[in-house]
Amino acid sequence: MTRRAVVSGGGTGIGRAVTERLAGDGDSVVIVGRRDAVLKATAEEINSAVGAERVTTATADLTDPREVRELVEHIAASGGIDVLVNNAGGNPARASNDLTALAEAYTEAFRLNVITAVLLTEALIPHLIRPGGRIVSVSSIAALRGNGPYGAAKAALHGWAMGLAQQLAPEGVTVNIVAPGFVPATEFWSERLTPQLQAERIAQIPLGRAGTPREVAAGIAHLASPEAGWTTGQILQINGGTLLGRG
């Protein structure tokens, strides 16, 4: 039976890889983001690759409660949702010693990474299939090792997801986190990655290489699958062993 999925930040990087995987598995996927042209191009390319119109688009600013309400009304009009993947996020400017700039950096990090996930999830919860609904949020290794505003915001997703997992478990809905490590083929790194920085990052990875969006998508796809019905409240690290460090 065809399932319905919603993937935020589904136009590029990990979100796109997740969409490709789910659509390739036969699911119907709504990709959500702010850039209509990017979303439509992605949907057209994936639909062409799978030979079916499985990917549709919806544009919204997920930090705006009004836009989220309108988005969910539009999505829910076509039926219930089996899978929600919260992938939208971003890394704002680094915090400085100036208190005003520090406050702005942390506020923006939480707005982009926490508010986007919380608003979309809370709005979609009434429309999740029960039992069998799946919520997977994309965090980062930064949440486990500490990395200023971005790491703090991603870590906040962990606590939120654990509480949500307890709340929704009696209804047969699972809630999990995927925390990727260094995956350079994403917009997160497109404007900041240098050969030196890439070498430094890879030097921290026991497996000796960077990850790919498809490898992260594979983990997300498992947690989103019907087979993962007894896995909830978990943080799946996909990072080549980075947290372990080099021996």
C-alpha cells in the first residue's frame, strides 16, 4: 500500500536524498521548503527517475505559524500522513562575544532548527496515521559534541523528540532522531567548505571518509519504515564513527 510522507527541506541535500529513497520505494512524498523553483525542479527530476508522479511540492516558511497552518490544511485535505521527516534547518552566523550578537545568533539557530520542526510536527500530529505513524528529525553530530548556537539548537531537538516519543508511543506512532556527521554534499557546506577544512573533518573520522546524503537517507528510511515499529525515542548516529574519535 502506498504511504504518504512529508519531507521538510526536501529540495536539496539530505532531504532530497530521503525523497528519492521514499519515492523510489513507492511512497507519495510532499516536499516542503521556501524556494518554489528548487522544490519543483527536484520533484520533476525525481518523478522522471522513478517514472511516476510520486513527488509533489508545497511552499511555506516553517517558522511562521500562519503559513504552517495553511500548509497542513492543504496537505491534510488529501488524507492522512504516514511519515514526517523534519530536515529543514540552517546554521546562522557564529556567535561573538557581543551579547546582542550572541542573543541574535542563538535565537536564529533555534528559529531555523527547532521552531521549524516543532511547528510542522505539532500541526501534523492530528493527521498522522495511527498506529504506524513515523516522525524522524534530522539533527547533527554537533548536538553530541557541542558547537555553539547550532549544536545547542540541534541538541534541543533531542530532548523534544524524547518527550514526543513518550507521548505518542501509546498511539503506535514512533519518534526518532538521526544525527549525521560530515556530509559535504549539502547546502550546509556549499559556501564554507575549503580543502583544508574538508581534510580536517575527514581526519576525525575513523572510517576515513566523508558520508553521503544517500547513506543518511538509508538510515532515515529504515526508521520511517513499517519494520521499525519497535524503535522509538532513539538517536541514530550516522557519522563513520566520528564521535569515537581516531584510535
